Amino acid sequence: MRGMKFFLFLLAMVIAGETAPFFLVKDGQMATTIVVPDNPSLTESFAAEELALYVQKATGARLRILKESAAFPEKNSEFFVLVGATQKTKSLGISLQGIKDGGFLIRRTGNFLVLWGEDDRVKYYQGKTLPADPKTRSHTRHGTLFAVYDFLEKVAGVRWYWPGSLGEVVPNHRNLYVEEIDYRENPDFQFRGCYGYWLDDPDFKREESALWWRRQRLGSAGYIPATHSFAKYVSKYGQSHPEYFALQRDGRRLTDTDHGGGHICLSNKEFQKLLIADLIENFQANPDLFTQSVMPGDSFAQYGCQCQECQAKYQESVSAFQSEGLFSPASGKHSKMVWEYVNQVAREVGRIYPDRYIGCCAYASYYAVPSGIKFEPNVAVTVCRGNADLYFWDQKDINLSHRQLEAWAKRVSLIFTWEYPCSANNYGNCVIYPNGVNQEAKRLKQRGVRGTIVEYVPSYDEPKYGGDYTGWMRENLTTYVFFRSLWKTEIDVDQLVKEYCENLYGPAAGPMKEFFWLMEDIWKNGHHGFKPYYSNWSNIWTYLYSPVNVTRLVKMLEKAKRLAPPGIYQQRVEKTIEGFKVLRENGQVVQE
């Protein structure tokens, strides 16, 4: 009988040990220690700092951060949070098996809570190997940091809606704990990048803008898949070998980067050999480098080489173009000559590194799939897909764009996209369509797209707006939902928008939700047969944002201002109204 009682006692202790809460903070006091490896990466160190900072903001208690050799044995802590690749985590039998593309795991086992993900220690940038700093805009993997952010969001309720302190939400907790927790997450898209990164606003610092993007899960397995890539050779060879560069109509070689970046002569075999050797050397020096870009400078149709050999290639490219009912002649007049060059480079690099990729964008006059080329298996294409119209209202454009993607997918083994979801910000458009970007992310995933880079362009608003990304507020909700969708496409957009409004605006959430949903409805249904991106200021503010619509929207903002109590909610409403001032000001111009 005594033996049975002792067995039951031990069983109860085991059960209690497994189900007892894991406290980070208990009754306002520190209840755990954060542990990092003895030689932590920049990501692991910063992840621990972010965890300690936001636990302190939420509870008032500051958690200690110790290196592993100093933490064990540790007598003053009941629980330990293991951040990153600690030896203790590995001794618990926990591994990153199945984790990829900057994914992560969160697992509680006994008195240990593990926050760990796939991280990069270095990045490749313009021929240099640098530390992968999560506080910058590097397109690198930071899974351990994402594990911390996911934990803070799910357990502490933290949110980062805007850059800076005004846009963060940190609920108060006297006790912060978990019970059982064990899950792994990989992103739906391998690459989640941004171009046009800096949000310009006097209310937050430049580095806060960079950090905001990271908190939206910006990151990738390597450098940008493709971008204009020859500018670096101009400074190196422009004076000594001008023949490497594009001959212009006025007879000079383009040995500067002021005209769309670097433009080379696609017929110069000496430069091509030099380029191939350089790419091979870069792959050799950077074992984790996934892809390198071989892509002409911007405005290739204007600044491409005019030498006799390149012009012969151009004529051949024009003659070889086949629309296939998908592409315009303007989108394919340079396709064959550009993609033939990319394919030649990929073939030679592939002899040494068959598992690495050479990338180029399908862009402008070489957007169309070229005919007569059998692509090498190590060619990656990044399809630069037009306008904000695609993300919602024009089903014909949506279908055509995806047929173009399918045409590329049949020819190359690896495909990315370059998106412009807020390009319609021009002329003061207020680009709000969270459901649209989520639906498009789902379509891209279904097409097998491995990742996307999102470009944010300055607004060209007439008559009085401009500057670098000053219009970020008008696209913030769309951006927030899009990056959430790039991490996981299966999200509840309605719930996300509801939380966004309730957390940011408090008692003013009601009219703010009405405002955002009306904005989406206007974008979806209010075009009157014209495309906003190709339209003009007058059409935008006469038809899309008609006097009737502007009046309704302004009244919603005014109601939100009346409902917001003094303090943080009032400040956020006022900040939002300032960001959407184009509604009142441009609407007034039209009425006058």
C-alpha cells in the first residue's frame, strides 16, 4: 500500500512538472534567465535583447541575458529561455530538422523554453562578405529573431503596426507565462524582400524604419534573386576598358552609372569571360550564396549598346519575338539578346556550381519569354509584374499576368516575382486593399513562386506631394497584410484588420474599420472603366475619389477623432488623418 502511495506521489509530481506554467515573469518579478550561445551570432544576440526589452515593456521586469557557460549551473532561476543554437538545446534532443528558409521552432520542455531558427551569420554584398545584421535591411535569414517575435506576439500580445514607438502595441502583464507550447513554422515564400525600404517620417528614426520591416518577417535565403548588376564594374573598368560598356548613339561609351546604372556591351567576349570568372569566384568565397544576378541597367531600351554586333543581336531579337497571345512586342524586343547572354553565363558557371543560380529579371523590353532558347537548369527568373490593378479589380489583367507567369514557369526551374502593390500611390491614391494582396499571395504560392520582392515607389502626387516614401501611411495596412501573407498565406484578413484597428485606435476602432473597408471597396468597385495607374490626377480625384466618396471618408476620420480619448489613441488617429490628408486637400481642389 505504501509503495502504491509513493508511486501515485511520483506520478503526480511528473504530471505537475509537465503542466505547471513556465513563468518568464511572476507577480511582476523576473522568473527566468535568457541564455545565448557562448559565441552568439548577431541575430542570436539581438533576438535575446528584443525578448528582454519587450518583456520589460510588458511587465516592468528586466530578464537577465547570460552566455551559456555562465548560465549553467545557475541557482537563481527556476526557468531558462534558450535563444538560438545553444549546446543545452542540442542536449535536449532538439534540432532544426525540417526547418528552412528562415523558419523557426518554439518548444517548452520541462524548465526550458527554446526559441530557435535558421539564421545566417554572414551576408554577401557587392563582392564582400559581411556579418548578417538583423537591424539592417539585409536579405538574410533570421529565424531565431522571428521565433522571438512570434512568441512575443502570441504570448504577450505585442504588435508592430508602424515604425517607432507610436505604432507598437504592448499590453501590460503582471504574470507572463506559457504552459505547453511546441510548434515549428516555415514561411510559405523562401524570399520576402523589399526595395524602396526607407519610410520617410519625422516621427521615427531611419533605423526604426529598417527594424519595422524585419518585424514584418523580411528575410530570405540569400541576396536579392535578381537586380541591375553591372554598376560595380563601371567604377572598376570604366576608365581602363571603356570597350566593355554600352556604345551610345552619340559615339561615347557609357562609363558612368548616372543613366540607369551600368550598361555593358553584350557582344564583348572579354568582359563576359571576366564576368563569369568573377561570379565563380564569388560562389567559391561564399558557400551559402544562393544566386547572383546578371542583369542590364535600368532603361535598357534607351541606353543599350549601339555597336554593330549588338544591333545585329537586337534585330534578331525583334525578328524572333513571338507573342503567343500573352506579350506585347514592346515587352519582347530585347528578350532573346538579353536572355541568351544570361543563359550563356549560367552555362559556364553551372559547369563549376550546378546547384547555384544565375538570375535576371523579366523586365520592360525583355519581360516576354524568349523563343529559341533552351534555358540552363541554373537560370532563375524574377518576373516584374506591373501594377496595383492586378491585386484586385481587373480579373482580365489578373488572368493575363498569371498566364505570363505560367509561360515562364514552363521554361525555367526557379521563379520569383517583383511586385509593385502600392505603385498606384501616385497622384495621391490611397492604396488600401488587404484582401487583394492576400488573394494574390495565395495565387503566387499556387503557381510555385518561391519568393517576391516588393517595391515601394515615391509618390508623384500632383500638385503638391512628393519625396521618398512619405506616403507610407496610405499603404501601411496593405503592406502589413501583404507581408503577413508572404509568411503564411492562410490568414484571416478580416480578423487581422479588426485587430489592427482595435489595437491602434481603441475606442475609435469602429469608424476606422469603416474607413479602411470603404477604401478597399472604392478601389475594388469605383473605377468607372479606367485604370488608376495609367490615369491622371483629374480622373483619380473626379471619379475614384469622387466628392461623395471623399465626404464619406473624411466624416469617418472626423468621427474617429471625436471618439479617441486624449493620449496614445488620439495621437494615432491624428497621425492617420495627417497621412491621409490628400483626401481632404485634393478633394477640395476638385470641388473648387
